[in-house]
Amino acid sequence: MFLSKIIRAADHPYLRGRGGRHLNNELHHLNMSFLRHQKGLMPLFILGFGGAIFVGGYMARLAMKTTDVNWTKAKDDRITDYYKNKQMKFLNPGNYDYSTMSDGRPQLTE
């Protein structure tokens, strides 16, 4: 309580007056007029937002397409058989044929 009284009592012109610290702490640099004035920051913002969109899309793909997430909460083999002979990786640089990939695996259930 003693510290909060000191902080509330701090009413000095350098905090809130003309040219004070309060104006420096506002987010007035994140608008379009500032971005038009600083031409060198445009590629940085474009790449940053593009990377964020890519990461969000990839996370959504991981949530929807991988075998690690079970959205249906089923406990039988129809979950694992859904991915039978399907490509679940994002890229296929080795050009593997996934249509016959699981034919050689052992069948644990009968």
C-alpha cells in the first residue's frame, strides 16, 4: 500500500506534460502513416505477418491431418485404419508410394 501511494503521488510534468514519458509509452508508431513514412520497415512487416499466417496454417494442418490428434475420441481401430495407405507428411521428397506402404506391416488384430 505504501508503494502504491508513492506511485499515485508521482505527478511530475516529465510524466504527463508536453513531451512527457506518457506519450512515449503509447502505441502511436503502429499505424499506417508511420509505416508509409518508414519504407524500410515494410518488408519486415510483410514477412512477419506472412510467417505468422504460415505458422497458423501449419498448426491448423497439424491439428487436422496428423495421427497424433484424435478429434473423435474413438477407442477402436477405425481411427488408425483411417490413415492406412495415406500420406500424412506435408512433403514427399522421396516420392514414396503410400498406397501400398502399410501392406507389409504386421496385423495385430484379427
